[in-house]
Amino acid sequence: MSTGNSPLEVTFKTIADLYRHFELPIYRYLLRLCGSGVVAQELTQETFLQVLTSWQRYKGTANVKTWLYKIARNVYLHQNREATRSTRLFNKLVNEQMTRQPSHNSPEAILERRCLSDTVNEVLQALPEQYRTVILLKETENLSHREIADILNKTEASAKVMFFRAKQKFIEEYERLGGSP
């Protein structure tokens, strides 16, 4: 990034700085979206490859963070379109985290949490991609409605409506699967 033409240079001196700053959040987002650490790592690398090849076209009209999430989402959607196998991509992230954490709870409590996380993951997987995306960006990545709107190429108002509908759909599906409100 040495040409001086990109607004990215104002904040990040090198692509390596940009990568160091955003690699983990982009990876976490993609991991939650696809459910596989290996796939998420590949998608993260592909995201930054896309950034590297397109940074000169970045006009500075969007926040760098939202620009990166938009690229990551597009990389994920492209990967899904290109996939030849029809397997579920979203798996048990919460379970993976729980098995990594030392537990001081009873086996019954651990089993209950795992069952709950299985249900939550199943519900998330059952949602349409845009609903799953808006929930993950808002609830796990703590992005604003404005940032989500930029990523999804929507207005802020429509991003808020989409988030509201996604939550409603989530609750309906959760209750359908036997979860209690």
C-alpha cells in the first residue's frame, strides 16, 4: 500500500496492519457463519486476498470495518454458491467453546447447556442466510444497524426491520423445536 492513493493508508500503513487489526473479528464472524474453523480460516484468508487485490478501488465512502465485513460476507456467499456438497456449514461453536473451558458445574448443567446450544445452533442454521447474518453481526459482532446496513447494501431502517424480523423468526423456530420462551 505504498502508492498513497487509497484512503486506507490514512488509518493503516500496510495491509499487514489492516490484517492484524481485523483478522480475528473477521475470522470469528466467518466461523459463526459457516461453523467450521478450517473453512473460516480459508474464508478469512480469501477475504484478505480480496482486500489486497481490491484495496486500490476502495473509495473511502464506507467505514473500513464495514467494507471488510461486506467482502467477508461476499466471500462466504460465493463459497456457498460454489460448494458441490450440500452439507450444513453452521455447526456447534458454542459446544466447542464449552469443551475448551474448564467446567466447575455439574454434569447435568453442562448437558443442559449443550442441549440448549445445540437447539440455538439448529435454529440459526434453519434461518435464511440474511437473517442469520444480521443476527450474528448484531449479537455476536456488536455492529450497529448502520454498519449492518452498509454490509448488506440496505438502508439503516431496513436493517433494523430485518433484525426485528430475524429475531421473531428465531423465536418462532426455537419454540417450534420445543424451546421455552
